Amino acid sequence: MSQFELKMPKMGESVEQATITRWFVKEGDKVEEDDALLEIATDKVDSEIPSPVEGTVIKVFYRQDDLVPVGTTIALIGTGGEVEVDSKEEVAQAVQTKVETTKQQEQLASSDIQPTRFYSPLVKSIAKQEHISVRELEQISGSGKDGRVRKEDILAFLSSRSKVPDSVLKAADSMPSTSQAAAPAAEQQQYRVSVSVGAEDTIIVMDRMRKLIAEHMVTSKHVAAHVTAMVEADVTGLVEWRDKNKEQFQKRYGEKLTFMPMFTDAVAKSLRDFPMVNSSLDGDKIILRKHVNIGIAVALPSGNLIVPVVQDADLKNLAGLAADINSLAQRARDNKLSPDNIQGGTFTISNFGSFRNVMGTPIINQPQVAILAVGTIEKKPAVMETPYGDMIVPRHKIFLSLTYDHRIVDGALGGAFLRKIADYLEQFDPLTLI
């Protein structure tokens, strides 16, 4: 019989590993093509993995809660004939050996770091980017299976290391390895916040998604130099156009017309005007993105947050943007997003106004270099120049705040980009056809 090796799929541009959260099959089960085999989770999305073939599950190599690098064989499916126990065990053992050998070779080849114990590609990548020496890496206490160093461990080490003067680090690095062995753990304990718990307090354990969000946010603050600029825009013309056309828009396209398509359109045009903001930073290399893919932050019923992506937003009209945004938001709330729906983002919009907030200073969604927050639209008095002199009139105003990475976006670029978004919104054509 022939065998099909089921591999851990790559679930996003920067995703190097995924956690198996649930198996729907066991060894010996027969499966049809497209049957759900397992559920996996990354820091971006949860997803069910269907079977690419029809056959019998011969061997499952990883268990629930195992963290597995992408590209690794996770199961073996027989695709023809009867499955014999002896041949199944022999094949499974051969494949397992092959997987472990190949995995170690790929990991060692993917980085300049040559450690004496196993490290995931993500951990090695962080170590390389943050200039963590092999000696330091070897001494990090791992919380994973068999003492394996996980992403949380290396980030905790970086957090503690950043609070120690360089002179102390250099002195410590020159000491014998036996003197360094307990240093990282001691530093982590020294800078950990101590929290007292009262008898009437309630303890809520973070779910997996909230933990990942927390890690992602802390990592972004550690990596990027955050700066925020703000402008107030007069969107009276846009508001009046929407009020006039929203019912007809829904009848024609079957879509609810919110303000997000207009905000997204203005951002997409501005990113084309200022391509440096549509970029990522890789060490000392600036990567200008060809596509304008805009992420829209969506609050989930669980209280967590996810950012589905509108692909090629600059190529779509308002009807196309509305359809994409509404569909992605609903699929996010129903936990039906696919991996393609949450990857490839080059810029993010966070709508603080949906919670009646005036403004906010969001954290950059790595590896992007900027994020826009839009506040609530308020009617307020404004001074306008007229042929008869200045007059105070009611206008619809909104605050826009741009948080950007000051490593590659300076004040002039960030300010001009934000002002351009405001200009597009203020100059919205009231004769725009739906």
C-alpha cells in the first residue's frame, strides 16, 4: 500500500510552529477526503485541518497540546489496500526517524546558532535577531516538554536582560559557564511583579488566545519604537452621504454600509501615496510591500481580538470593501476564519469609535510599521470662514491617531501620511455613486 505524509501546514507569513489542540481521528480510523483530522492553533488563528486524501490513519506522531514546527510530518495515512499491523509499525518507525532527523537538520541550517540542544525555528530566529549568544541561549530554563525553550521563555529572558546594565551583562558573559547557570532564572524572579490576592478576589486564568495576544503586544513594544500622532478631521460630507445612501446601498448590494469601507479606502489610497508606511523592517533591511493588505481589528464575543485582512484593498471600490469587511467580521465572530483570512496584512486599522471612544493609541501589529486608530464621530461646534465672516456651525468631527515605528517612519513621514488620510476623508465626494 502507499502512504501519505500529513505535514503541519504553514498558517501565516511569520508562523513557524503550531499547537495541536485536538485530534478528531485516531490510529486505525478510516477517513474520507476533506474529513476534519485535527484542530491546530497559532498566535494568529485556530483552524481545522482536513484530510487531503482518502484512506486509513496508520500513525499519529504528535499528541494534543504538542507544539510542532511547520513542515513536520504529524500523521501517516495509508491510501490503498489493507493496513497490516507489522508493516504499519515498521513504516511508522521509519517515518518518525526520518522526521526527527530532517527536522534537526533544517533547524540547524536555518540559523547561524549551533546549540547543543533542540530549539524551534522561532526561538532561534528571535535569538539571532536579538543577538543572544549560544552561551546565553543554553542557560535559559525551558518550560516546554523535556525542558524545551519556548517563545515565552526567551521573551521573558529578553525582558529581564533589557533591565540589566550592559556592563553587568558583559561581565557576566565573561564569567565561567558554571557561574552563569542560574543567572537568567534569578533575573526573571528579580523583575517579576509580585501580586497579592485577597480572600474575596477572583482569579481568572487566561485562555490560550489571551496569552498569545499578551505576548504579541509585549513583543511589539519591545521591538518597535512607538510614536503616536493625532489629527482631527471634519467628516461632515462623508456622514451626510452615508445617511442619504445607506438604505439604497443595502438594497442594491445586500450589505450594511458602515464607515469602515470609507476609512479603509482613505487608508489604502494614502498607503499608495506613502509606500514607506506600507512596509516591514527585517534587521537593517526595509521591505516595501507590493500589495496593500489592510487588517481590521475585530473584537470577539470572548473578549479577545483578532485581525482579519482585506487583501488588495487599494483595488476595490466601496461596495467591494463593504462586502469584504462585513464578511470577515462575521466570520471572525463565528470562529470561521481560514488561515488565508488573517495573513499577509501590511497595515492595520483599529476602530475605537465602535466603543464610543474619542481616540486611542494602539500597539503596532508586528511585523507592520504603523497602525491607525479611528475614534467616534461627534457633532460639535466648529468655526468656519464664510463670505460674511467667521461663523460657528455644527460639524461632524473625528480624531485619527497613527502609531508608527520611529525606527523607519520619522515624524515628517508619519505626520504627512496621517494628514493625507484626513484629507481624503474631508474631501469625500458627496456625488459618489453607490
